[in-house]
Amino acid sequence: MELLDLIELRQSDRKYIKREVEEEKLLRCLEAGRMAPSASNSQPWTFIVVNEKGLREKVARASYGPLKTFNMFVPQASVIIAIVQEKKKILTEIGGRIKDKDYALIDIGIAAENICLQAAELGLGTCMLGWFDEKKVKALLNVPENKNIPLLITMGYTPDGYLHRKKIRKSFYKVVKFNTYK
């Protein structure tokens, strides 16, 4: 499969079937995340794999929104990956302060997308979650209080014939400019 085809295939899946993700596939996805580039090669991430059923259910409940209106699909996922933001290299930290950019969050986004693209290639569905009770998730996963969890990723198999939605994107020249913004 060509890369653009894979990018077209990858979507935020919010429906999973009861089928465990094979360890080989899970490890391959984690390796794709581990191999992501990062500012000054800081690799500011730790991936916590939540695949034990009881713990996974608790983490899933911590992702529900107010009035239990968001993320109600999360308990269906076979795996939840919590990405913990780790300390950056000093050069990255200084550069980030000078440029007012959090390079670690950019790097984590790249690693997360690598995980999701690898999963799509392997026939797995994923969804990145930014809405969850971080304090509860940190407590459940024994993450130190001074660290952040910017993202959770759900992973699992989607039902046969599950609809792959056509991506609706702005037109090419609306988002691509050559040599000037105008």
C-alpha cells in the first residue's frame, strides 16, 4: 500500500469488536511510535499499554465527558495506549522557551500518528483522545504527578464492513501556498 493510500485509510475509529490485538501487531505499532523523529532526538515519551481488562475499563471510564456524552466507545477497544510526556533534552527545552513552542507535544503528535498509521496498515482501528480525566488516568497508571499525559490512543479491530468515511478536507490550494501566504 502506498503512503497516501494508507493516510486516506486511517481514520478515528469509534467502534470496535471483541477481538484482542495480537501481541506482534501491538509491538509493531509501538515500534513505529518509538522510531518517530523528535526535536534534538529527545524522544519525550513513554507509552503505557493498557490491555488488562479491569484496568482498561477504569481508564476507559476516565475518558467519559460530562454527563457521559463523550468517548462512550472507549470500553470496546482492546488496547488503550497512554502517552506520557517525558523530560526534553536541555537544548530542546531552551529552544522551546526561546521560540515559545512545546516541541515535546509536537513530537508526541508525530509518534502518535506513526502508531496509528502502522495500526491502519495492520488492519487495526485507532482513535486519539485528548478528552479524559488526566488526574484519574495518572493515578490508575501510577504516573508521577509532575508528568503529563497529553494523549490516549484506543486500538482494536473494527466490525467487518465498518464504514471508512471519505475524508472531507479543505481544498488543496486553500491550505497550500507557495512562497507567500497571499
